[in-house]
Amino acid sequence: MKETVLDILKGVRSDVDFEGTDKLIDDNVLESLDIVAIVGEFNDEFDIEISVEDLTPENFNSVDAMVELIKNAQA
């Protein structure tokens, strides 16, 4: 799953080192439009529905946090 998430992230922002960054939101690496695109891709790829309540910085600061978000949405 992590590789798929990385592929999606690199498709949205190929200029970012997602594996070497764990403060993607806190350091303003990702912007709101990036998050919208990422959520759309996650919803389509994993057949989930990420809710508005899940759109918190903690859920998008790192690849691992996004993987956890997806796992929780699938449960």
C-alpha cells in the first residue's frame, strides 16, 4: 500500500521528497489544492471515502500518516 501511496503523491507533486519529509503540512510543502488532489486519488484508488473530519494536518504530514488514514477508512 505504501508504494501505491508514494506513486499517487509523486503524481501530484513530483518535486517533493515524500519519504524524507514528515512535516509535509507543518512545513507548507503541501498546499490545500494538493490535499484535494491527493484525497481524490486516494478515494478512487482505494475505494474509500475520506471525510472532512479526516482533513487534518496530522493525517497528511507524512506518508505513514496517510497510509494509516487509508487503513482506517477501509476498516
